[in-house]
Amino acid sequence: MADDLFDDVLDIEDQFYKEGFDAGAADGTHAGLVEGKIFGIEKGYDKALELGRLHGRALVWNHRLRQGHFAASGSSNLTETTESSAQSGTDLSNAFSAMPALPKSARLEKNVESLLSLTSPKHVPTANDDESVEKVEDLIMKATNKAKIVSNTVGEPHETSIATVSSIEDSGGLSARH
């Protein structure tokens, strides 16, 4: 009978340990989900920003290519892609007209069109699964390489992106948040 009386007192340390462990595991799981969601949003934003930057460069190169064609042929019409992207006002028109036209080259045109199609928002998956993430990373890599080819062809420096991390598994470029 004496053993039964002291069993609860002797087991109190184990009970407190188990309660603390369970509470810590629940809090850690919740914090991990929140931190993972924030990290995913940051990475997704970086990927979208990079694709948008590359698409913008492709639109400018496309306009400059068409500018050279129009100067040579005397035409003043713009392509459908450039029309839809350059409707924002006179400042943009002035900026485009101040840029030098690119030389006529079938290879350059093909590379710019390829870059436009790679970075087109219609072709970028927005699902949150492994296959879509891999496809976006592949698109960014292909588009970056295509942009390097075009920038070398036109003699412009290739601007690297702000995001230095190339894959979700790479964490060397990340800084710790405190």
C-alpha cells in the first residue's frame, strides 16, 4: 500500500517531462509550418521577380529589333507583343525611342522570341507541387541562358539577378532572420 501512495510522487517528473515535450512538439510543428510558408512565399516571389525581369528585357529587345525593321522598311507599326506591353504612356515611348535599334539578324530574332515564349506568364505553372517548382526552376535556367546569349549578341552586359539562389535546395545565399 505504501508503494501505491508514492508512485504518483515518483512519477511526477516523468509526467512534467511528457507534458513539456508534447507542448514543445506542438509549438514547434506550428512554428515550422509558419516559417515554411513564409520561406515558400519568399522563394516564389524571388522566382517570379526573376522571370518578370527576364521577360521585361525580352520585351525591350523585341521592341528594339522591331524598331530596326521599321526604320529599314519605313513602317511605324508595332508587333502585338510590344503593343500590349508599351501602352503605359509617353515616358515609356520616349525611353524606347531613345534606345538604339538592334541589327537585323534571324538568329537574334529567334533567340528573343524564344526568350519571350520561355518567360511568358501563360507558360509559367502556378501550382504548388514538386513538378511545377522544378519546371519553374528549369524555365528560369533556360531563360537566363537565353538572355545571356542575346545580351552577348547585342553587346550588352548580362545583368545578374538579385536572387543568387538557383534552386530551392541551395541555401548558401540565404541570410538568417532573427
